[in-house]
Amino acid sequence: MVRPRIAITGATGFLGRHVVARLVADHDLVCITRGGSAPKGHQGLAVDLAVDLGAANNDPTTQALAQAMTGCAAVIHAAGMVSHAQADAQALWDLHVAGTQRVLAAARQAGVPRVVTLSTSGTVAVSKDRDARDERTVEDGGDSGLLSTISRWPYYRSKWVAEDAALAQSGDGLDIVCLNPGLLLGPGDDADGASTRPIRIFLDDALPVVPEGGPCFVDVRDVADAVVAALTRGQPGRRMLLGGGNMSWRALYGALARITGRTAPLLTAPAALTRVVATQFSRLLGGDDGLIRLPLSPEELELGSYYWFADWSRAETELGFSPRDPLITLEDTTLDILDRRRRGYQLYRSQA
């Protein structure tokens, strides 16, 4: 029996590792990573290729990608970088926008029929109110207010441009599906991973006050299932939001307090006040030069004052997406972080 061949960029990332775990038993995998490695435990079942998607020289990168993708039934483009710092704006643009263009050009050159590209729900679902947004927010003319909002943030700006340009290329033998997951939670993130940082902030710092907004979050294991489904399902040329729970920060940290027995936040800072503090007094907050040290950077504080609530009905219909209970995701994320810290401490004590 012929095993389908799938190429995956970002294979060693938080999501990439879960996707590889889903596919490795029944597929031949091409793991495309900057370090030229496959996720731990799967090296013998994958073909590795060292590629820097953000490299300044385009042609050699595209040619190397095309060669690696030859014979593939699909490409999963999960490579990305999460940062909300203005200083990383160029790096984010290079990786997300230029890098995505190289992946798509290589896929078309290699004759790959389908690409599943990963973006973020933040390009679709962000607002000053609690109403959940769906994909129609950016379809049929879009929402100029949304675009003017996310254009100020380098991460979401680069993701928006990348996914919009990608979807415009769907057709003529290359079907492109864009998945837009919320904040990725669940077990298996790196110790300093950006996705689970909000959970670690709660575990590490007393948070008596939280911003008024709240995230849409989703279990990384459920997103991995959706990625696999999108290899053969889902209407090309469209976005699909993926979520598991919409919660205010106060509700989310309240749930974590019940899980861990720690103290829940006591107050919610009004959104307008939070934005003023974050934007007008950013030099006083955080960083080595800041006069006031907070667990959140000014950028994170501002983002936290918005609601990122999403409606993932389209994915339920087209992909059979069925996320698990969000409280299970929060519990599994928390227990995974605490367990890895405990094991790390035990290892440190044994070597001391």
C-alpha cells in the first residue's frame, strides 16, 4: 500500500509536533525546519530539510523547498513566529509573508495539489465587544475597522497579509485552505513557549487585576485533528476559524484558580484605561529600563484589553471539527506545565 507523502513546515513547533504525531503512522513525512530536524522520536520516519523561510535570498530557498515537496500529496505550512514586540516586525514579515510566498511558489512548482496553511483567529475575530466573530467578518468586502486595528500590531498584520495573499492564489491546480486557530493551549509546549505564556503568567505571578478583554483558545490536539481533516476536506480559498472556548481573562484565570487552588484575580481593569496605560506609558512598564515591572509587556497589556471571541461553526460543518471541553484543555495545560517543572526540579536536585 502506497503511503501518502506530506510535507510539513514548522514540524518541530508546538502544533507541528502534534501534527507529526497524528500523521507519522500512515504517511511519509518531509519535515521542513530551520534546524533540519524532525520532532523527537520521529526522526527515523521523516525526511529532514534545513530551510530558513525568512532568508534574504529567495531562489535557492524556493528551489530547495520545491525539491523537497516533489511527490507530495499536500503541504502543511505551520512555520511561524509569535511575538508582539514592534522590534520583531521585520522578522515577522519576512517569515510570515515572504516565507509563505516561497512555500506556495515551491508547492506550485512541485505540482502539489493542496496546501493547508496555518494562521491565527486574530486576523478575523478581534473586537472591543464580546460578540463572537466568524469568517464573514473579513469576507464580502471585509471590515475596515478590523483591518485598521490589526494593522497596528506586527504579528497580526503579517499574518493577515500572508493569509490574504495565499487565499488569492488558490486555484489553477493548487487548492489552498487556511486554518485560523485561537490561542493554542494543551500539553507539550516548550518551557518558554509563547502559546502557553498566559498560563505560566498566572502560575508565576499574583494577578489581582486583569484586563477587561479575553481570548479565544483551542486545544492544540484538536487543531492537529483539524489539520489532518483539512488535507482532504474543506472548501479551498477560504478561512476556517478553530476555537474551543471564549472566556474573559477574569473567567479564565478564575478557572485556573479552581484547578490549582491559587488565588483568582480580584479586579478587572477597564479596557479604555488599560489601553491608555499600555500605549501612553509604555516606557514605564516592563523591560530592563522600565520603572514598573509587570508580568505583561505593554503590547500584551493592550492586546489583553480586546475580546478575541470566535465562532468556529464553519469548521464544524466542513471539517467535522469537534473541540473538547475548554476546562479539560485548561486543566491539561496547567498540569503539563507543573509536571514538567517538577521533573526539571527533581533532575536539578539529583545533579546538585
